[in-house]
Amino acid sequence: MGSPVRVLAEATPAARDRYVDLLRVASLAAVVLGHWLMAAVTPDGVGNLLAVVPALQPLTWLLQVMPVFFFVGGFSHALSYRSLLRKRHEGSTDSVYAAFLRARLQRLLRPTMVFVLVWGAAALLIQLLGGGGGLTGVTLRLVTQPLWFIGIYLAMVAFTPPLLRLHERYGWGAFAGLAGAAAAVDVLRFAAGVPYVEFLNFAFVWLAVHQLGFLRADGRLGVGPGLSALRRPALLAGGGLVAAVALVAFGPYPLSMVGMPGEKVSNMAPPTLALLCHGLWLVGAVELLRVPAARLLARPRAWRAVVAANGVAMTAFLWHLTAMLGVYGAMLALDVPLPGPATAAWWAQTPLRLAVAAALTAVLVAAFRTFERPAAPATPPVPATTTTTAPASGTGSAPLAALGATLCLLGVLGLSMVGFAGLLEGRTALLIAIPVSAPAAVAATLCGWLLVERAGRARCAR
């Protein structure tokens, strides 16, 4: 009998779009590498290499690939939700929505909650013992920051059914509506000075990119090996790149596509029209590589590597900052010299730091990978076997599931902002207009997940 990865790879249906799996893994790997490279740690604290060497900021136009992950999410969510709809028979749409949320959130929240609980317990113990200063305190604040991505992704999952219906009715018009709304928000923000309006672009920008995944699922981004199939991705890539360059050159947008410390305007938080255009060019660019990548993934060894990486990608993403900061902490504890960021000695030391961080991440993945395996799926309601059918127990489960997803979203985003530092002092962070503490954020996430689980198990009563 072969290894589980080999068995899974060999059982892959011929119709599966393997390129999507590659994009998912590659985008997360690029984010991890970007975080490792940008960290400029000194005995005085943690800085950002891009702030130390602004000339490197154009690299963010290659390494800021979160739009690709959200684009892939839109493709996968469309296929998953439509599959559940086809299987629901006479069951309620409410139950299908709840089952969809449960299935998609499990893969995200199971490894995330393990990460949160492990770090929460460690942070409490450290602070009870009087620690929490220096690099340890910085670590307690930083390790939860990447959770913002999971919070945004939760929102995309929750909005998939209504936005998929808009896509099926209006196609490119639905995407244009979201992109136009993002542009209008920036006009109100920068030209009219309307306060707080910029936060709407957390929805409009990322959901517009997510909508491109729906278009890909329906073959509207160009399909096949012919040159005509490349026309639309090329227009998307070229148009997005030109628009992003123009907005940065002539508008109020910074060059970096990731947040910089102390900057007045960030393209990331909240997202801007420039970041949306950046996402367009990235999506077009990866679609142009679709055909040669498909030939590569037809090779068994290449596909097995992608299958193996997909099985641990979320766990690696969650723990990669822990590994990186652990490497720097060990260097400080062992009195290993830390050269100044961007110096020749710093660059010479970089390959070794990356290798050790990768090895430590592999150890953490080995310890926690089991929590990324999905639980048994919640099947949609089955049809009744008699002519008289009782009301579906799933009726009303959609509002319950939506409430749970909202609590998860707020909890995860709140935790990404407040971190685990200052637990004993009751430290809070402002989530839009609500002060959130780490315990409250964890409790909201757990309660929300339980609500989604309960709603997702709804069945049609016979």
C-alpha cells in the first residue's frame, strides 16, 4: 500500500483543476517567505526591512499575493456551494447554506483554534511568571497578526451564496459593481474627506477579487490552449498593471502593496483601489501561466508535491511567524550577533535564518497537522421517502449559521489586532468602534463556531 499522499494523488479525478491547488499553495508560500524576509529584528525590537530600504518596496508587487488566494477561494466556493445545491433534493436552502458554512469553516477554524488556544495558554503562563518584555512581548503581539487574512476569508465564505446569485444573473456586471463601489469609497475618502468610509473597502475590494473566482469557475476568464483564450487574461493583467502604476504615480496611494509602519495611507489596511488593480494584474498573470502549469502538474511527482503541501498549508501559515521569531529569540539567547538590517552581513546570514525557520516550521507542522484534516462532512438534507414530508429541521438554520460566522469574523479580526500581550492588564484594541480584548475575541470565535456547527448539522425530518 502506498503513502496517504500517493494514494490521494492517484485518486484525483481527471476533471479536477490542479492548477487551483498549486495557486493556493504557492500564494501562501509567497506570503510566508515575504514575512520572513521583511522581518528586521534587532536587540531593540522588530522592524520592517521595506521601511529600512524603501528601494525594495517594488518587490511587494510580486510578493503581495493574497489577492491570488482570495481569487482561488472564489473559484472553490462556487464549485462547493453548487455541489451542495445539486445534492439537496427536497431539502431547504437554509440547510444547504448552513452545511456549506460548516464544511468551509472547519478547515479554517480547527487549526486556527488550536493555534489560538496553544498561544493563549503560553501567553498567560509567561505573563503570570513575570515575562512578556523585550522580544517575547513583541512576539505575543505579532503572532496573531496574520489572522486578519482568516477573518476576511470567513467573510468571503459567508457572502458566497448571495454573491454567487448576483454573478449568475449579471456576470461581469457583478464584479464591475463591486469594483465601482471600491472606487467610490476611495473618492469619498480622499476627495471628500468622509470619515470611516474607507473601512467599507475591506468588503468591496476583497469581494471583487473573490468574484473573479466565480468568473473563472464559469470559464469567463479564458479557457483552452488557443491564443484567443489568452486575450482576456492578458487584458486583465495589462489593464490592472497600468491602472495600479497610474494610481500610485498620480494618486494618493503609496508604492508598497503591504502596510508600512508610520505611513499615513496604507494600500492594505483598509484596502484601496490601487490594491484592487494590483489584484487584477496578478489574477491575469497567473491565468496566463495556466496551460504550461497544467502540463507540469500532469506529472505524478509534481502533483504529489502539491497534494502534500495542500494538506498542511494552513498549519504552516499559522505557525510560520512563531518559527521565525523563535529563530531570532534563540539567536539572542545564545548571543549570536544580529547584524544591522540590510547590511552585507545581514544578507549573508539570511539563507541560514530562512533554512532554520523552515525547519522549525516543519517541526510545528508535524506536531499540529492532524487538526487540519477535515472532519466528517455535513451532508445536505435527504429527500423524504413518503409523499408527506414534515417541515425541514434545517429551516431557520441559515440565520443561525450567519450569526455564528459573524461572531467568528469579529473574534478572529479582533484577535489579530489585540494579540496576546497585556492579558493580565486587560489590554484592548479598537475593532472599528468596539474595544476588544483577547479573551473576548477568543470567546466570540468559539461561540460562533459552535453556532455554525449546530446549524450545519441540521437535517430534513422525515
